Amino acid sequence: MRVPMPLQGVSVVELAGLAPGPFCGMVLADFGAQVVRVDRPGARGDLSRMARGKRSLAVDLKQPRGAAVLRSLCARADVMLESFRPGVMEKLQLSPEILQKENPKLIYARLSGFGQSGRFSRVAGHDINYLALSGVLSRIGRSGEAPYAPLNLLADFGGGGLMCTLGILMALFERTRSGKGQVIDANMVEGTAYLGSFLWKTQQTGLWEQPRGQNMLDGGAPFYTTYRTADGGFMAVGALEPQFYELLLRDVPHGTSVMGSPEHRETLVNESLLAYVTTT
């Protein structure tokens, strides 16, 4: 017996944008929502390659007829997802006030870098900028080196697209009680800061008392880091528990410190790790 998808019957109108918005729409489509992506005329489709499960049509929202088409779609939709800069939808006469007046049950999801209000709201940015302002970037990187972003995954997709998806799901659930839609102001700075809750809540536990790159979970411990192997590859080691750490140090001399410089750590465990990796 085939189990119905959890979002079956939910209709979503997604305005084409950069990767975080399409990712949010793709997640909804993956779980059964009917997603229609509205492209700009002449656009070359979804450059983010996240059109899975979606239908699409080209509409010029700057023209009255195009705006009317979008209003017609949203009048029958459950969710409208847009990732333009703040003020753009208002200029097009497609604001939440207008669309929700025609469809009070509409969930109007807005995904941006800095949010719909505040001094940065109309400033352009990218994942690395949002990650920096959230504070999380300051905790990522090797000791003695500049902080570095883990690709564009944390702010764009984690704090942005995925947190926006969560907001939409919660609004859909709340609507079953109130019968009304909501406006979701999802932004990548606050979303990423929220993802970093564990970092901030554990500041006084000893996990992060050393500078960046010298703590247990950020590369500062030999049992939780990566090593270059003899065959030119790399190996990730995550031996946090005592029994696994004991196995890791079977061939390492006793009495040595588990912390210290990268060179010292490499000296401690590299020989046993290389022997393991190159013989398996």
C-alpha cells in the first residue's frame, strides 16, 4: 500500500530566484506539494538545478497582465514563496496585504539575506556575509588561520532555505487551527544564528574555551579531525568516546598530550592511522 506524501494537496507558487529559494521549493515538492515556479521571460530555467518535482511558467511581473496572472495563482494557492529584496513585491503591487486580502489563507513566505526590516534589509550579500554577521563564521577554521566558510551550505541552505521550509510547515500546521495564513520573514542571518544555538549555549562548558581551531570539536583534538593518508587521500577521525579513543591510540606512546599544535597531534597518531588506512 502506497502511503500518501505528507504535503499532498498543498499548492505552492514559487517565484524564481537564487539557490536558497529553489531549495525550499524543492523540499516542499519532494514531500508531495504541487509547486509551480514562476520564471522571468527569457530566463534559462532554474540555474540552481533544483527544479525537481516542479512545473513552471514564464510571467512578466512588471506588466499588469503578468501581475494579474500571479494574483490569480495565489488566490488558489496555499503558499507563495519569494526571495526578492525587500520592497520589490510591494513595488509590483504584489505585497502580502494585497495577496492575502484576496486569499486570507495564503501563507506568504519571504526569504532574504537580512530580513524585511533593519538597516541591512536592502543591502546585497552572499552566504559568507550572512554567515559572518550571524557570528558562526568566527568559530570555523584552523588555528592561526583566517575563518573560512564551509562552501555556501550554512547560510544559504541551512539558515536560509531549510529554515524557511520549517517556517512554512509550522504556518501550515497553525492554519489548521486558525484558518488564516501568515507572513513568514525568514532570513539567512537569523536562521544561521539559530542553527548556531549549540555554540552559544555551550560557551561556559569548556567546549569552546580555547581560540578557534584549538577546541575539541573544531580540529583542536587528535581524535576529532582529519589526516592526510599515505595514498594521497584524507581520513576523518571521530573517536570522541573513550573506548574508540583507546582503539585510536593503541600504537601511540603513552604519556603524550591529546592537545597541542597540529604538528604535535600529527606526530602522535599519524603512524598508526597511516598503517591502518594503507592496509585496508
